[in-house]
Amino acid sequence: MRPPAAEQLPPAWLSSHFPAALPAGRRRLLAYVLNRVGADGAVRDACRSRVLESALALALVERCGTGHHDARTRIVRYLERHENSEDLMDATVAAAALGRSARQPARRQAVEDIISRVPDFTGPRKRALVHAIFTMLGAATDHADVTAHAVDVSALHPWAVVQTVAVNAILGRAVGRDRAGGDDVALLASTQCPGAVWEGNLFIHLSVLHALADVPSMESVVDAGLSTALRHQRADGGLPFVTGTDTWSTVVAGLALGSVGTPREVLHRIAGHLVHVQLANGGWSYTDHAELSDTDCTTGAVEFLHQLAPVTYRGPIDRAVDALVAVRGDDGGFPTYGAGTPSEACMTAAAINALSIQGRHHHLLQPALRFLADCQMPDGSFPPGWSSSRLHTLFRAYLATRPYHRQSLLAVQDMSGRIARLVQSAQNADGGFGQRDGASSDAISTAYALIILAGQRDPAPAARATGYLLTQQRPDGSINSVPDMLGPRPFPYHVPVLTDAFTLLALGHLTPRIRPSRIAGPGRQRRSAHLAERTVP
């Protein structure tokens, strides 16, 4: 995700092409993100409440029928505020949790909408998951279309195994069959520890409790698990998807801060935290409360540590690279989690960006680029990833092609050009970009697009995107945006600091392209006010 080297940049643009407010806006955003770096080097921000977990918690409270009256009241009020949400799934889930029947015809539409927004390889599992969600809420659906393949746990990573076993138990109970055997119950119960949410994932935690709710001798486990979940109830009454995303937020913020000339003392503090939370296998997870490493966090951490001080952090970097290579697929691509799981476009682009700056494993890059090119769809986009914005994978893939687009395979050159053309054609009238074709502009999608536009020759699209981003900046320097990250796919969750960090990263890509304008004066050249930009990181 790091900005390209200076020699890879096209000719510079005059600052007069860009909004006069850009330097001040950039300074305010930089100050805001800097203030989010803790004394230990971590960047933390609370994951906001979400309808899905709130609804599952309410159903469990009512199912258990004991205590938690205040928590229940607050959840009900939260869900009532979202019952008429423009998001079909949120509105349907909130209505089901509140016992409304009017939206029942919308459930089938909600199921199909969900399936349309996930990668093909996970479609059957997601169909089963959505049916299980409505079953947990007491709103039975016709799940005859759930196949045996949907609950097959072979070749799944640990989170998906636990979630799938819980789904199988919930759907089995709904049709009068006990699908959860002794081993399944033991697996589900093993995730429960009073006071702790397994892997920091409240969605899986609540799903497991629903699966165990009718199992004899599990009453105390379910009661303790519910109390643990309710400890994470937010001030607005809702519950979040995860307890936090501190490692992922730290990685993205670190890359962003490193791209805009942040004092090295701060960057080394961030690096120290990342080294401290590196997992035993050499990778990183999204939070220091989880043990399952993922390609996204691992590649981002490698890029950040290498950008900062490759010699100082050679040990952690080498261990992380070994962890990446260990999960590489036979198709040349890279998965999100674990060897043997399906390779994905975005994760492959991330791995290319991380491996390309190392002195070894260069033989893996061309097969990865071929995999990435083969994933590209006719319109230039890629299959759904871990963002609700198609522009996320686009910018990651675009950066992966930059060192190779002139001297590599024709397919790679074509991939880069198609990405650029798609993005330039997708800009909205207000200068921003939406998550999908025809969607209203939002800040984080626009930040992703700006990273691509910063590598083009025409400054006009980048200037318009920058202007839109500045309209979304709050007085404190932060950036207002819609939720973007997905978990589990395709359900969006919101950690606001990620928007701030990605926007700062986009400006870090843009800034090296801009040079001060000069204005002709009587008898001499005099510097314009834009020279002040040189003092802005």
C-alpha cells in the first residue's frame, strides 16, 4: 500500500491544479491521526454497533429469559432506530428481532442480495449462514436450498470451521434434527471462556451461544457467554462485530503516517508495537486478541517495517515473509487465511506488494501477477473481497502492477490500464466515488480511487477527488464516511479511524506528484502562496 518510489512517478503536477485548502486539510488530518497513536504505539478505535450482533444478542436475552433487563431495553431502542434502514439486510434483521412480520417477504430478497455480494467459493456457506441468522431470530426461512457442501468444514480456516459447525447445529435443530454431535458441542464449548470473546469476534461468539442454547448441561456456559457479550454493549445500545481492530488499524495508520513524513520516533513506536504483537507463526492478526494470522495484516506490517527500517526489523520481516510463502496456493495466488484455502485477488495483490521489496522469493511474483490478471473481470474490476467498495481491490491491484507494468507480461500491462480506465470512468459529478457503479460518493471509496488517480498523467480527476474529500473533513480533521470493511463477508462494519488512515495514505500518494506553482510577476518570477506546501509533510 506504500507510495511508489520517486523514479516510478509520472511528471509532477502544479499545485495550482488542486484546491487551495489542501495543505491545511492535510495538516489537520495528519494531526488527527497522530493523536490516535497511543503511548504503546497502537492505534485503537472502537468498532461501532451493528444491527446483526445486536439482534442476535436480543434474541439470546429473550431466549434465556433471565436478567439483563436494562441491556435488553437499550438493544430494543437501538434496533427500533434501524428498523427502517435503507440497508435491506439491516432493516429485515431488525424487524425480525423485534418480532415484526411485515417484512417477511423481504427475507428471501435479503438472502439473494447477500449471496450476490460474496466470492463464488463462499456462496453456499453464506446462504446457509443467512438462513441460520433468521432462524436464530425466530423468523424461520425455507432453507431447502442449503446443500451439504454449505456445511462442509474441510479446507476451512478455524473461524469458518466454528461458524459453520454452529450454523449446522442451528439449522438442524430448526428441522427437528440434532446435527451437532459430541465433537461439535465440544468444539463450540471450547471457544467459551468467561470474560473473553473468542478471537475477538462477537458474531461467532453469539452464534455459538445460540447453537449451544438447547444443549443439556450448557446452560451455565450460555449464561456466562451472554454476560461476556453484553460487556461490549456500546453507548447507543447496540453491540459491535468485533471487540476491536487494533492491529489492522495500527498497520494502516503506520503506512499512512510513514507516507507523509511523520517523525521517525513515532513510526518506531508503532513498529515496536507491531513487533510485540507478531504471532508465533510470523504473521499478524487483525487484533492482538486473536491467534489466526491473515495475509492482509501480515503484508501491511511487512511493508511498513521495510519502509521504516529494513535492517532494524529484518528478523520480524523475514519471519512474516516465511509465513506468507507458507500459505501460497498452487495457483500462484494467496488466500486470506491458511494454506489450502482459496486464493483471492486482493490478498494476492497485497502479497505482491510486500514480496516485491524483499531480496528473495522474486520467482513467486510473476505467477502471482498472472493469477491476479486472470481474476480481473471484463469491466476491469475484481471479485468481491473484504471491502464493500470495489475500489479497494482495484487500488491494491494497481499498486501491485506498478513496478512491472512496462516490462512484464502483456496481461499485466493490460490489467493496469483497465484499472485506470475503469476508475476514471466511474468518477461522480461531485468528484467522489461510490462503492459500486452508480452509488453515491463516499470518502473511503474516494480515497482508494485517489491512490490510483495519483499515478495518472492528467491531474484533473485527482484534483476533483481531492476536492470531494475535503468536503467530508470535520473540523477536528477526521473524515466522515460510510462503513466499508466486511466481516463476515458481505456484512459491513465500521471503525472510523480506518477512513482517516486510508485518506491520509491517499494524500501520501498524491503529495509527491505536486510541486509548487510559480506566478509571473513584473520583471521577475515570484513564488506563489503555494510554496507553503513544502512545509507540509
